[in-house]
Amino acid sequence: MIYLLCGLLTAILFFYVFYMDQEADTGEEKTRLAYLYERKEAVYENLRDLNFEFKAGKFPEGDYDAMRSGLEEEAAQVLAEIASLERTSAVPQRKGARI
């Protein structure tokens, strides 16, 4: 009897763990532009935090300058890609037009 109950419990646990609900909410798919806007906000927040922590005396000036320049480069890359994607999505495509 105990073996039967253990087997039944095991079967129920496997079913519960590995059963994929067909109606699971996977969320909406993000576009590259939406991802870049989120990344931009994260980089800006990191820059604000870095500036605050430097003023609080947690970083020496050399480390602060290196981290700040890295974050500023990343922000510039993100902004350039956002501008590029917005420019290409705003230009209407004509038949026969070369890009």
C-alpha cells in the first residue's frame, strides 16, 4: 500500500512539475526599440548612482572616470542605435527605391 501511495505521489509530482500549461502568460514580445529604451534608462540610472557614490566618497577619481566613460560610451551606442531605428521606421519605403 505504501509503494502504491509513493508511486501515485511521484506521478502527481512529475505531472505538476513537467506539465506545460497551454495558456501560460509569456508576456508581450519586445521590439528592439523597446529593449533599447529600457537599456537607455538603466544606463542613465547607473550613471546617476555612480555620480552619487563618487560624491559620497566610495570611489577614487580614477575608478570613477573609467566607469563613467564606459557608461557614457554605452549610452552613446544605445542612443545611436535608437536614432538609427527610428529613422529607418519613419522613412516610408517606396517601390523600386534603393537603400
